[in-house]
Amino acid sequence: MNILNRRFYARPTQDVAKELIGKKLLRLLGGSSPHIVSGIIVEAEAYGSTDDEASHAFNGISVRNSMMFEDVGRSYVYLSYGTHFCFNITAHSANESAGAVLIRAIQPLEGLSIMRRFRAIDDPFLIASGPGRLTQALNIKKNDNGVDVTVPNSIIVENGIVPPAILVSSRIGISKATNKQWRYVFAHWDHHADLPLSSQYASRSRQTYTAVYRICGANS
């Protein structure tokens, strides 16, 4: 395993978010017959602390956001709008008290058939394109809050591939700090959770999907 170490996450949150694009997110599913499901991170957003009104940490520590103030390199999982979980990784420099990167989407690699069962959907381009879809596809729930992703564990992040380019934009679904360009997307991966699946988006998503498979290989 080539797991990203804690130093990787002990930097400005937006730098970590950008450099997570192209990395490989792996989820170990236990039980009588353990399985690995994985995908390349293709969309992520940075959330800061007192410098970011859109962040859970902006108003200080609470029961819900306490993980954002803990060691970097840990999962921060919370329930959004009472309907789905969101998966984040804590990341911030020593100059900041808190921070986390929201993993918004992955391009599936290993365990595609398992993800399909969790999502009850066949289209691989809809399986993990969005925070709620991602956690459902990887079976990430509230009890996965606080997992150390820098050591062999049920959730880890490894080196993956180098994106041809990384697109930068404002973050999705927020009403504050909308001027911050802290959303990062794998270039040519344009199938976003908030957009309809047009032929243009589907075509570009499939290009990236094919490129990821070609570079990394995949097992379904």
C-alpha cells in the first residue's frame, strides 16, 4: 500500500483538496468475505475554519463538528439535511484550528458490482457522482466518523494518477463565502451531481472513466 501520510493533510486545506484530485480512495468492507471497493477522486471541496463562513467550523467547536478540530487525516462524516451522509477528511495547516476536505465524487475502479448493489443502480456514471451517492456506494455511515485514513484501515487514500488538469470553481450548494474558489474537479470529468445528464456531460464523463481504467486498471 502507498497510503498518504499525515503530513500530506497537515497543510492549507485548499492545497490538500486540490492535490487529492486523482488520488485513490479505498474502502474495506468487512464481513465473512471482506471486499475492497475503490475509485479515483475526481471532485473535492475545501472547508476552512474562522476564515470560511461556509464551514461547519466557522463558529467554533461543537459536538457535530468536533472531528474537524482533531488530528488531520481523519474522516469527518456527518448527516446532511437528514437524508444522506457526507464524507470528509480533516486537513489544515498548523496555523489553522480546523479544516476538512469534502470528497464530492469518485470514478469507480474496484468493486463496481458491490457499489451497484448499494446504490441499486447500474449506470457507473451515477454511482458515486455526488456526496450522498458516494457514501451510499461505499457504505460510509456515521460510525465511520473519526477513521484514521493515514494507516491501514477501513478507509484509506493512496496515490493514484496525475490529472491532465484540475478545474477550479466556487463550491456547490452554499450561500456564504461563495467567492472562494475552493472546489476542484478532474479535468474532463464534467458530470456533476447538480447538473442533468446531457450527452455532452455523459461523453466527457466516459472519457475520464475510460482514462482512469486504462491507467489504473479495474476489477468489478
